[in-house]
Amino acid sequence: MRSPAARKTTSKTRTRTKTNVGADATPCCSKVGLKKGPWTPQEDELLTNYINKEGEGRWRTLPKLAGLLRCGKSCRLRWMNYLRPSVKRGQIAPDEEDLILRLHRLLGNRWSLIAGRIPGRTDNEIKNYWNTHLSKKLIGQGIDPRTHKPLNSDRRSPFKATASSSSYMANEESNRIMANKQNYYHGIEMRSINGEEGDEDDINCCTTTDDVLSSFLNSLINEDAFTYQNQMQADALVVSEDG
DNA sequence: AAAGAGACCAACCGCACACAC
DNA sequence: CGTGTGTGCGGTTGGTCTCTT
């Protein structure tokens, strides 16, 4: 199975190819006879028991084997976002919020990548939190939640426009780089912070094998802006690790 | 107390990538 | 090389809860 972050660019930039047309038109996602909507405790129990016994994966066949009238995608989502033991429930701590802001400034709406740096939090949870809290908070502070730049900045200025687009492009490039790097992170167990207040040191929680990348990402998070130098550094890292 | 508005968040949907065949 | 399948990401929806009037 490919790594979650092996994918790149947003769906809006991608074109649907002939090969994957109808990929969802399979029994798994057939709407006939399948239940939708909120999960019941009984369904949660069935799913949890099955995964505890058989493990994750094979989502398409899992519902039938587990005795659930759900499509595989629904089962996967429920497990990933709610039932997984590693999912941390409860309020987003202030330092988690700060980390989300920094990572979003760096990565944009790459929720899975952001979630990958915040142990116990899911992409869905972070996405919801962003849309309901942080974007409004930034707007209230006069900051564009998409660009993290002041809302009243003069976009017509040639210099500013150039600088802005350059920064944006660098950021897009970083997205691709970091998406590739997720292959590297995949499978590396994140240290549980056991409910403690996570501070920025928590983003150093991976094993030593990714120290270089981890510290690199941390340095990016701590930057006030993503610079071309960062991109070059990232490129160098990618080349050295691929080679 | 009731009704409407807004906030919140679990879940759904469409789409695209990786990989096996 | 082309196709089918499995998977999961990001955007969106809609039900429920909370607040305000």
C-alpha cells in the first residue's frame, strides 16, 4: 500500500484519468442496502472487534466479514477518525493550535500532513478545527487564513505580487517535497505524548532515523516565512535520501 | 419557554494515486 | 502498457447542540 502522503497536489489540479473512472462503482460503495449516517455503539463494537482480531486493511471486504451494513470507506473513516486507540479526544491545546497554525502556514490545506505531525489528532479533526476556529480567528486578526498574510496588503504592487507568488510557489514546491517525504515518515511510530500538553518539542517525537528530516521540518515550522533557501535545502535532502 | 441563528463536527462524496495483474 | 482494485485525501454536507432574542 502506498504511503498516505505519496499523493501530491490538490484534487482541483488533478485530472481524472480513464483508468480510474468508475473506480468507486464497486460493491463497496454501492448505495443499495447500505446504512449511512451516524454510527451506533453496536456498529462501533463490531468494527473494533473485527479490526482488533484481523487488523486494518481490506476495507472493501471488511464490512461483510465484520457483519456491518456499511461501505468500506465508511468503516475506514470511522476507524481512522474515531475508534483507533491512538486517537486523542478532547480540546485542542493552545500549543497544538499554535503548531497547526505554523504547519498550515508551511503546508497549506494538507491536513493529513499536518495531522501526521500532531500525535493523536486526525486530519478530519484538524480540518474541522481550522474551518470552525482558526480561520475565523485569523480573519479577526486581519490575517488571510489561506495565505497567512495581512488581509489589507496591497496585492497590486508588482514587487509584493512577485514576492507573494514566489513565496506561494515555493510553498507549493514544499508541499510536493514534504508529500514525497511522507513515504519516509510512514510506518515510523510517533511517540505518544500520553495526554500531556504537547509543546514544540513534540514534533521531534519520531525515532532517530528521521532526525534530519524532522529537524528540517521543525526549522521550517519555526521560520517566519518559507524561503527559496528552504526549498533548495529540501531538494538537497530529497536527492540525498533518494540516492 | 419557544423559535431562529449560528457553531460544531461526524460523516459523506468525488477524485486521484499506487500497485497488482 | 492498459485496466481494475484498494486506499485515502480534501472539500462539503447536514444533523445536532448551544446561544441569542
